[in-house]
Amino acid sequence: MSKALSKAKGFKKSKSGTYLSMATTAFGAFGVAKQVKKARLEHDTLRLIDAAVSAAAIVTGLALLVRELKRLGDDDVLLG
């Protein structure tokens, strides 16, 4: 059981784990887009500010994951 647990903990630092984290973080952008649309329709400034802060968190999270992917030594042409 502990061998499986240590393998699961190592997945987070693997390339595939990082790609999965990037996908789930990017998926959050759909929720933010819905929030922005609803805020604009209702002219709700506070909800629009909340959506902007959430979008900034998503962008920052993706930037951190891209940096982690580069540190893992990915040979992908798109990432440089």
C-alpha cells in the first residue's frame, strides 16, 4: 500500500502529472468565462472583478506549471 502511495505522490512531479494539472487549470477558464458573461448581462461590477481575479489566478497557475514543465527537462519543441 505504501509503495502505491509513494508512486501516486511522485505523479504530481512527473511530466504527465504536470500536463494533467495544466489541463485542469485551463478547464477552470470555462467557469470564469461563464462568470464574466453573467456579470456583464447583470451589470454586476463586483462579480466582474471577482472573475478578473479568478482569471489572473488561472494565468498565474498556468505560468507556474509551464515553468515546472521546463524544469523537468521537457524536449517539446513548442515550449522551447
